[in-house]
Amino acid sequence: MSRILRFRVGKLIRDRLVAIMRADGLNTFERALPLPDFRAALAAKLVEEAHEVAAAETRADLVEELADVAEVLLALTDAHGITAAEVEAARQAKRAAKGGFDGRVWNAAVAAPEGSPALDYYLARPQLYPLEE
């Protein structure tokens, strides 16, 4: 008799994957999440998918991963009662105020005299913006 191997997955998956996995002969151990847990799982899924976008090596892979990001974004907005129109309005407002990414601008660092209020944002986020000595 062969032994059964069980692998921990612990992540949100697409609705039809359970049926697909079962058709492949796998046992699944799934449950529907309550809304607060679902929202948290969607946020984690967005990060997972963003990493997969960053790792995509071909155009086709990138298209697939961006499609996954789009699907998660739609689910995340819906789970919070946010409309696509609200997101688009916020995107347009940010673009009008701060610009887009058309200029391909890369900022290597910022500097200002110690005590400058402009530095408060960076000082409050040392994990994101480590101080260069």
C-alpha cells in the first residue's frame, strides 16, 4: 500500500481549482472564508501575484500574471464594496497630482538637512527607506 502525501497550501485559490484538482486525483481540504479573512487573503494573494509578475520571464508569462493581478484586484475591490469607477477616479486624480510612470523616472535617494519636515515620511519607514551614512 502506498502512503498518502499531504502538502500544506494555505492560500486563496480560484473557484474552479478544487474541481480541477479532484479530477486529477487529489484530495482537497478547502473551506469558504468569512469576509474579513477573505479580504486579508486577497491582500496576501495580490502580493503573491505581484511577485509572480516580477518573476515573469516571457511576454506570455507576464500577460498571464497581469491577468491574475487584475482578477485579484477586481475581487478585492468587490470584497470591500469599492467600484471600478472609484478606483479609476482615484487613479486619475493621483496621475493629475503626481503624474504617471511615462517618464521612467528612477529615484536613487533623497537628502535634506537633518530636522527637515520633508524627511519625516522616510524616517517613519526605515524598512522601506534605510538611512545611508
